[in-house]
Amino acid sequence: MQKWLFKVLVCSVNAFILAWILPGISIVDFFTAIWVAIILSLLDAFVKPLFILLTLPATILTLGLFLFVINAGIILLDAHFVHGFKVDNFWYALLFGGLLSFFNSLVYKNAFPGKKDKTQGPQA
């Protein structure tokens, strides 16, 4: 639970910063950014797997690139549910989703480093 709350907080900060930078995305305040992150995590957990399953042929045909379209669709769906979060069009949703995923993974990688293999000797 604590790790999920940290991820929601990190996603909120990243979404708020990206909304400030990208002209086609707007988030009215940080409290709205927290709601964006919470709803986004719920959509990613429950709706995204269903979308992936339903669009599996397109995903296979495009060698996985259709997952970016699904991600943008999830962002647009999130904007529909959260008042105060506005996405102008599909292309901004695609850019926002890609950048948000990149920056979230960058922060998670540094915050939760993987366990090092202790079977090997000291690294030079």
C-alpha cells in the first residue's frame, strides 16, 4: 500500500509538471493531479488489460506499437472522468502518456533499485 501511494504521488508530480510544459494538457491544481494519478492507476489495473485483450490482433500486427494508442485512449478516458484535467486531442494524449510513462519509470528505477546479485564478486 505504501509503495502504491508513493507511485501515485510520483505520477501526480510528473503529470502536474507535464501539464505545465505541454500546451495541450491542463490540470487546474495539484489536488486534481492526485485524482488524475489515482484514476489512471485504476484504469491501468482494470480497463487497460481488457483493451489489450480486445485489440490483440492489432497489437500483434503492429508489433506492439498499438499499445501506445491504448495508452493514449486511457489518458483520454481519464480526462473524461476527472474534472479539471483537459486533454486537447489524441496526439497530446499520446505525447503525454509516453512522457509520463518515461518519467515515472525513471523515478521508480531510482527510488526502488533492484536487488543486486550477491553471488558475483565485487564490481570493478
